[in-house]
Amino acid sequence: MKIWIFTLVALLVASLSVAMAFENDSPLEDPLMESRARDLAKEIRCLVCQNQSIFDSDAALAKDLRKIVRERITLGDDNAAITEYLVARYGDFVLLKPPIKPKTYLLWFGPILIFLVAGYTVLQFFKNANKVGRKSTSLNSLERKRVKELISDTEVE
């Protein structure tokens, strides 16, 4: 019974913390503008948390960015202008889905490149391991002579 109560309280606290992320801010009076602000805030990365949008973050910088978004909406900027403004200030990293362009090629294609190189390396390793396993290991004349010397030394003792 205690586990159920603990689980219920934990879920309640978790849901309140997400719901309160925007409650600290003063919402816009126009519901359409507020909806735009919330939608846009879900596309912008919190630079402190780095794995959350500013909509989900409780960081002070996220709150400031939400204020900036609301101010720009109030000034009449469209979503593209607001994102351009934020990218100009913070770079492409501020977007949760950065655009594909030469500056971000490594970000988009780096993991694929690493995976391909790792796969090629593993294949080469196993290919070479098979060759080494099948290779005959005959001794040359110097090695045979050394083995005979070692054997004869052990027989004397």
C-alpha cells in the first residue's frame, strides 16, 4: 500500500513540475498568441539543461527566453523572425531541430559516419583474425635451432 501511495505522490509531483514550467511566467492575454508562444517554446532548446525545451525547463535562462519569445510575439514578429533572432544571439544550438547546412553537417551526419567507420573496423578485425588463425606457423631454421637448445637444456637438468 505504501508503494502505491509513494508512486502516486511521485507522479503528482512530476506532473506539477512540468505543468508549472510556464506557470511562473505571465501568459499573454490573447489565447492564440499564448498558444504560439508555447508552441515556439517547445522548439527552442534550454541552453542550461541542453536536453529540454525552454517550455519544459525551470532554469532562469529558459524563463528569460520564454519572456523574449512573448515580447517578440507581442511586437508582431512571426515565428521565423523570432527563431532567427534567437539563432543570431545563441547560434543554431538553440534550436532543438537545427537546420541541415554546412555548419551542422557534423552534427547531423557525424553519428552515421562514426557508425560506418566502427562497422568497417570491426569487419576488418574479424577478417584479419580469420587470416591469422588459418596461417601456418612453421619455424624457420634459427627458431628450430633455438627450440632444440632449450629442449636439450631442460633434459640435462
